[in-house]
Amino acid sequence: MGFLDSFGALVSSIVAAVVMLVFAILSLFVTVFVVSTAAGVAGLSPDGNFVVLAAAIIAAAAIVAGGSGLTTLGETA
């Protein structure tokens, strides 16, 4: 039973990693759209490389932050 439990944990970790990777890619796409739209509203026309760089920095910061403020909403001290 121990082998099957550890195999299940391994599969669970792999699935979680794939799901997180998909969400990271989707958040990057959304952030690229937001940055390019905001630049257009501001009347700027930055190069595509700078738009992707800005979006990558914002998406990485959001992923690292991980929504830590949302985890304490339902908890009582």
C-alpha cells in the first residue's frame, strides 16, 4: 500500500504542476493584453518585446505573491 500511496502523491504533484503551468501561461496572455491595451489608452506604442517583458514581470510578481491575502479571509484568529 505504501508504494501505491507514494505513486498517487507523485501523480498528484505532476498534475498540480501542469495545472499551475497552464494557469501561468494564461495569466501571461491576459497580462500581455492588459499591458498593450493600457499602453494604447495612454497613447504609447511600445515595441512588442517591451510589452512582453512588462507582462512577464507583472505575471511573475502575481504568481510569486500567490494571492496570500486571500487565504486569511475565512480564518478566525
